[in-house]
Amino acid sequence: MPNFKLNMDFVPIPKDFIEHIMPSANAAYVMVYLYIMLLASTGKGAQTNEIAKKLGLIESDVVNAIKYWNDKGIFSGTGDTIIIKRSVDEEISPETTKKTIEEVSQIIDGNSALSDLCAIAQEILGKTLGNNDLETLYWFYDQLGFSPEVITMLLEYCVSMNKRNMKYIEKVAITWHENNITTMDEAQSFIMGAAKSDEFISSLRNLFGINDRNLSKTEKLYLKSWRDELGMSADMVGLAYEYCVMATNKLSFPYINTILKRWAEQGIKTIPEAEKDHEQYKQNMSSDGHEMTATDNISELEKQFMTAYEN
């Protein structure tokens, strides 16, 4: 039996990866992806510290990159075996998976549930559905696996935010799909979670006086971290902001972050606990003969965080 060998000196990279995934990814993560593709194409393996050394990165960058591509669905698995999928080809890609309007029309005509969905969609969106709208609606059903009821909830949710453009609705649908939302209960839970997140962000924007511009990427990351990782309420962030302004006479996200991280580490979750901790902290600083300043509380790690994620 003859042996077969693929004789080439290049690594095949899916064009959809280059067009749709790479532009929004961290440069270090792209480096790790490309190097792992090289290893996979030659049947070789390597430890994360070896990959880091080869690419001139720190090992945590490699570990985070592998997790990132796992979350994207491009890698599957960690540890000894990592399976590399066909990148975007295996992800949901509306432009390549939508059926033609002729196919869609024929299917809808033969399915009363889909016919009813189209009629309801026209009422919700307040317009007559065009061919592209029909193709997209059917794509939600056919490719994303949404029931007509979930699609109806999706449309109502977007319209409640005054978003009627089908491209926008398509993006929300993909987000739901990526979060494994398939039932009405799951959709409702997601909507409620999103509403709470929006309320949290809105209240802090008002508190910080950030109403005339969009939040920066760094600011969004801080807010997400405070709510989702540290578990802090808007009131707790407001108190940290108050202490920040008292000490620095300005808004400083890193300074607020330092306070909230200390509270989280000490299990402080209520306003009375935080006020007590702050008084004790000031007393400790005074007893050391040292005045608390913003510079003291912005760690080098936080400066790197700002540099890495700004813009």
C-alpha cells in the first residue's frame, strides 16, 4: 500500500479567518493561532511555555489565546488535545448559509407556522417584509434553530430598543445563538440580564457625568469587571467613586478599581461594611505617616491594563 504525504511549505489559513476574525482579535492571539496552525499541519505538539518562548510572548498570553479561540469555537478542547476547526467556515455565517428567496418562499408557503411568523413579524416591525427580510427570518429558523416563538421574542426585544433594522436584529440573533439560547425561558432570562446590565451602565454613566460621548473600550471593561467579576452593585461603585473624587479631585477608573478590588478580596459587599473599611484604611495610612494618593493606588498592572485596552 503506498504512503501519501502532503508536500508543501506553507500553512493553509481559511480566508474567512483573515477577513472576519483576525481584524478584531488581539495581535498576540493571532500569532498563537498561526503558530498552532503550523504545529498542527506538521503533526507536532508544544507546551504553552515553549510556544511563548518561540513567539516572544509571556505564557499567560498563550494560555489566554487558546481560551479565546476556544470561546470563539475555532479551537475545541484544552490540555493534551486541541482540535482546530475550519475557523469561520464552521461558525454561523449568514452570507454563505442563507437560502435563496425562491427556496425560502416555497418553504414558507408550505409551513403554516412560518407563514404566521412572517405576518407577525410585519406587525412587529411595522413594515412589509422584503426578500432580504424573509431570507433572514428563515435563516434564524433554519440555521440558528430558533422556534417561531423565540424569533417573535427576538423581534419584540429589538423593537423595544427602537432597533428595526434587520442587520442589527441579525447581530442580536447571533449573540443569542452563541449564548446557547434556544427556548423562550432562556431568551427571557437573557433579556432580563441585558436590561440589568444596561441599567447598571446607565446609572454609572450618569454618576460619572459621561453623557456626551461613548464609553471607551477600557471603561467598558472596567464596568463589566466590577459587575460580573467583582459582583459590585452600582451603589458600591458610587461609594468608591466618592472616595476617588475626595482623594484625587477627578474621576479615575483605576483608582476606583483599586478600591473595589480590595473590597471584593475582603468580602465587603454592603455600604456600611465599605464605609467601615474605608475609615479603617485611612486610619492605617495616617498611623504610618503616609497620605493616600492616587499614585499609591494605581498599580503597575493597572497601567498596563489601560495601555493594552485603550482605543
